Amino acid sequence: MLLRLLLLLAPCGAGFATKVVSISLRGNWKIHSGNGSLQLPAAVPGCVHSALFNKRIIKDPYYRFNNLDYRWIALDNWTYIKKFKLHSDMSTWSKVNLVFEGIDTVAVVLLNSVPIGKTDNMFRRYSFDITHTVKAVNIIEVRFQSPVVYANQRSERHTAYWVPPNCPPPVQDGECHVNFIRKMQCSFGWDWGPSFPTQGIWKDVRIEAYNVCHLNYFMFTPIYDNYMKTWNLKIESSFDVVSSKLVSGEAIVAIPELNIQQTNNIELQHGERTVELFVKIDKAIIVETWWPHGHGNQTGYNMSVIFELDGGLRFEKSAKVYFRTVELVEEPIQNSPGLSFYFKINGLPIFLKGSNWIPADSFQDRVTSAMLRLLLQSVVDANMNALRVWGGGVYEQDEFYELCDELGIMIWQDFMFACALYPTDKDFMDSVREEVTHQVRRLKSHPSIITWSGNNENEAALMMGWYDTKPGYLQTYIKDYVTLYVKNIRTIVLEGDQTRPFITSSPTNGAKTIAEGWLSPNPYDLNYGDVHFYDYVSDCWNWRTFPKARFVSEYGYQSWPSFSTLEKVSSEEDWSYRSSFALHRQHLINGNNEMLHQIELHFKLPNSTDQLRRFKDTLYLTQVMQAQCVKTETEFYRRSRSEIVNGKGHTMGALYWQLNDIWQAPSWSSLEYGGKWKMLHYFARHFFAPLLPVGFEDKDMLFIYGASDLHSDQQMMLTVRVHTWSSLELVCSESTNPFVIKAGESVLLYTKPVPELLKGCPGCTRQSCVVSFYLSTDGELLSPINYHFLSSLKNAKGLHKANITATISQQGDTFVFDLKTSAVAPFVWLDVGSIPGRFSDNGFLMTEKTRTVFFYP
């Protein structure tokens, strides 16, 4: 294959032909199995599984039980090979590097049969010097070792003490010792995903050749000077200078919209050199700040930085610069022990509303721009403003963070350590340091990232004895924990980025954890930091189940995806809730039964004699249950924003587990694999609305709160209506006098004993009626119409089987569903199968005879 030289011009770092060239090695490679019995073409970026699937050597890895049948792929040692010719005489270049943006994971790299380097970390960039190895005609080989075998070998070599856990629970069908390999931790199996330990070149690969110097990294951080009330911009550029002579020149920074054109003289000496430029922005110029979704605009400014160096050498970078400040506030609260835990953006306290992000696919080459756009657009369309990038996946691709910048999605960024203890031997720590340094450089310019977090649940795992470790080794594990997350990761982060907070773990007690030597005996203390909360046994309709914590960064309930999603990866014999497929797909111990348990608390289980009908009805009810459970819990957190009750409260974040799915299976997600909205996601649009009335009961008393995320006080009134299940006629209604909800507060609006409320509504009992309520001003709706059930629906009196008809018409690209019902209908669900798109509303309570819903394909 003949490769042309790319002149690096414009955004990616530039140069004239004799100065810097970049030669892409993306595209067609060949791969073969360990013994050579399988030889086939493979795309780069990509992985072995995708190559085998594209050549139809294997079927869809997600189909039925294929995750078990295809275990052999990860157990083999695969080799990637590419032969290429170069136009240019490489001997004329002072330095030639082979650069891998990402190798998954353990490999030896050879060029023309000469070993040039080794890799052991999926999360870092590798650059190998090939100046004296490259020729006119070249063969590059990347010889991978099975990640499963490697992890096992590393674990066996660690003989001093046990580093748990060994293996995931058997129900996960996973592989062992994933904590010994710097690879996507969930690729060895998780409680919502399959085990597919991939091998491959999963990111860009190229050759870079230069004579004088090369620009390796380009970063910038806007910094607000509180004292002077001005913005400054710090620009850092890392060069590899191969010239023995001093290299002089100019750096020209331009941000036209801010009237900035600044020229600095620079000098570069031989070696790795960092150029720091400081741009002071005139106080007289109005700088528009970046705001989270729902709080303002995501204004960015186009910046270009040009380096013009001796001999006509030129590098040019262009980027979008966003200005925003972030602060994690931990301070005493009146009438409450402990400290607050909330984020201020641009000086404004923000309630974080959102979810947790997991990898969108086991095979990262399948995560397309369109898929990222679909999933992240769904985040803001459901009134969310934040995602936590969970620590058992990957540091996401650049486009993910660019989209979050553009859409106003705040990111809580975990480092990739999850649910395990980790070794701290020299090789492991050296690799982690490179990983963290690279990721901080790569990501810190994004305004969307508001905090770094060292790991997922590892403080809790260690201090709460998840792995039955021997007490005699506790101090060793504590020392390892502090070495990894504090002395190394935290140190590197704070050296590289002083613009955002660093939290050692999630959950953690924040400042209290630090004061206690970086590990708290109880990291789930409700008066400090963040908590994770799960309870599948207690009644999720009972708000007393939930913790009145400062910040809840994980909570949730499982559901099954819709039948149209499952149908693609199953066969007819699988379509029953008790099938071996249904059991195989469930990776949480007793998960399927726990869903039925929650359903049975408030609904009758499906009993159709038609097995397929019964299966579909059960799938639907799992989604109803999940949506209602997470709604009740989230509303509890939102109404706890401004109050302290029995010393607890001031909740300032609700990130449910989890946003998206990695495959088609039961999980905690609100978006199915492929992006279809579950009922929970439609509910999230309502319970994360900027203005929300929340109803609940305590000792026969109905309370309704108003929760506001608005920036200004707002006058409105509350309307409370009572409907009977047996009729579409409204039974009774009352409205309050106008009142004001203050900006960014949650406040009690209404109280009434339920018996008194029902007494004023003829023929109403708890079983026969339902309450709805909304906020409005001058007849204009300001909030979603919310509701409160006065009894379990399985005990409802007068609830008829509704006959609902839909008349469908088309308006441009939108389909209009005009619905008509014969009776009051809860949880009305519209489903168009696999047609991609979403409805304007779904899973709703229909209390009027007609309703119009739009479908956006």
C-alpha cells in the first residue's frame, strides 16, 4: 500500500513539506490468530471482534448466548500487520515517531521485525522513536497478548498479598483479575453488561517526521481573577525540539470576537519544551460565560494560535474557548451537622440533574458520531444538565466532550478505577501516571468537565469490607489506596489543572474524608459528600426509603428494554420471563425477581395465557415500575434542596444510575441500546423540569412542594384536581392564591389532610380517586402536570380497561397521534417498535377524553 505524506496544516498542528509530515496508518490492516489458522482484513481504528463480525466469521456478538460462545476470541493472542511504502526518503528526517493514540491493550510493536516498544494501557498515547528503523518499504506488526491471560499472570505474580476481588460474581459470566490490567474495567463483565475483553488498535495511528521540532500537546485554561474581576487565558504548548540550535519565533494568539490579537516572542531549546502564553482580556470587553443547560447559553469564542518559527516553520491550532468558573462548596449548614456539598458555576449554586454514563458499546469502534449525538441530545431533551462519566468504562472520545460543551452538559469525570482494590507496584504506577498525565492534558480545556474523581466506590469497598479482606492487611490496603489516588493521581491532576476540584472517590465524605486521612470509616455519611443508594426490597413509592443526603450521585431501579429491542438478539423460545435467555441476560443476582417484587407491591402481575403477550406485558410493567420508583426518589431529592429536617437535607444533586445501555438486557438505564427512550426517560423530562410541583403524604396529610431551578423569583398559583378512576369528568378542583417561588429554592406550597380533601369531592375514596396538580400563571402552564396516587393501583376501584384509539396524521416530518380514551388510563404507552424517534410525551396519566401527542422520527 502506498501512503501519501500529509502536510499538517490548520487545526491539527501544521508545517511545510520539509518541516513536519504526518502519515496516517488508519484504514486496512490484516490480522491473524495466535496459530495463524484465522487470517482476515481488519479496519483501524477497530478491534478483533468487529473484524471477525465484518467478515461473517462470527455472528452478532450480542445475539442470544454469543458472549459465552465467543469467549475464545479474548483468550487468543492476535496480531495486527500492515505493509506500507513511503514516498519520502526518511533518512533525511531528524526524528520519526510512530504514534498510537490508543492500543487495546497489551502488545509488542515491531517495525521491520525490530521490536520498538511495548504497551500495557488502553488509556494513554504511545509514541515510539523509529528514526533508525523506518525504510522505504515497511512492515508494522502489533502482537497482542490475551488480556484475560495477561491479567491472570499479573495477579499470580503479585504474591505479597491478595488484591481483591478475584472474579466477578458467576451470574455475570465474566473474566477474572480485571484490576491488574489498565483496560476498560467493564470489558471483563459487569452487572449490566457482557464480558468482551477486546484486542485492537482502537484509536488513531500515524507516523510523524520532523527536522526542527514538533507540537505534541496544545492546551488552554481560562482563569478568572477574582480580585481584578477579569478573565485571563493560559495557553500551554508542548514541543519536542530536535534541533541542536536555539529555535526562535513568534506565537500569535487571536480571538477576534474579544478583540484579541497578541504576539509573543518565543525561544525553544533542545529537548521537551513547554511554552506558556498568558492572555489578559481587557476589563472593558464583555465576556459571555458558558452555562449548564437550562441556566444560560453555551457561548464559545473561536481562537487561533499560530507559531511562526525559524526557517518558515509554522504550527497552527484553532479551538473554541469557553469561559466559566466552577467551585465545590463544602461549608457548615445551620441546624445540621456536617458540611454542604454542591457546585457553583459562575458563582451560582446549581442543582445537578442527570444520570451516569457507561460505555455506549462493548466495541468502541461502533460508537459513532451519530450515536453520541443521539444519546447526548436525549440528555438535554430530558431537562438534564449533568452526567457522571463512570470509572469502569473509558475516558470518552474527544467528540463526546465537544458535544457536552456545546449542549451544556456538566461532566463529573471519574478516573478509570472501579469496584476493586488495585496493585501499586512500579510498572502499574508508571503506567497510571502516564495515563493520568495524558488524560488531564487532553481533557482539561473542556468547560463541561466540572470535577475530577479518583475512582468509583473503592473507598467504600475498602472501608466497608466488601471483599472480606483480613484485618491484618487493612493498613497495607490503606497505604496502597493513598499511594494510588492521592500521592499519584491527585498530585498529577492538581499539577496539571488548578481550575476544577478533585474528589478522591465516589461516594466519599469530601472534606471529612480528607481530614480522616483520605478514607472515612463510613463513606456513606449523609451529612457529607455524595452517596450512592440502592434498595430493591423496600417499597419505592414510600419516600421514607430514601436518604436525605447532600448529593446523590447514584441511585436507581432496573427494568427490561422494550420487546422491539430484545427481538433483534433473541429467538421465539426466549420470549418468556422465565426463559434461560431472560436469566442469562440478567447480571444482577436475583434481579428479575426483585423487579417482580417491586411490581407486585402496586400492580397485578400479567396473567395472560398467551406466553408472548404475558412476556410483553411484564416488560412493560418493569418499565412502569422503574419510572415510578425513580420519579418518587428524584422528586424527594429535588424537594429536599432548601430544607433541613432532623439535621438532614440541602440535597443539591440527583444523578440516577444509569443513562444508557451497552447491550440489549435488563439494566438500570433510561435509554435502551440504540437510544430508544424507556418510560423512565419520558418521566425524567418531567421530574427534572425547571419548575416542578412535588406531592407526597405524611401521616394522612398531603404536602405539595414547588422546586425551582430558575434564576429569578416567579409568581404563580397551584391548582389541585381530583379525578375518579371510573369517569373522565373532573370531580373537584381548587387553586391557591398567587404566591412567589424564589429563584433556586424548594418550598412548601400546600398542605391538606387527605380525608378533608376527599370529603369535598363527592364519592371519592383513596381507592377510587387520584390527585393531579400543576403550577400556572394567567392560565399558562409553567410546570408539568404531576400526580399523586392515593392507593396502590392494584387496589384501585373503578379503574376500567380503557379502549384507546389513535388517529395518526402527518405534519411535515412529524406524526400527530390524536388519542381518544373511553376511561381514565394510567401509564399510557405509545410504541412504534424499532422506528427511530421519540414522542412528545409517553407513559402519561390520561384523565381527559382526548389528547394529542407528537412523534418525531
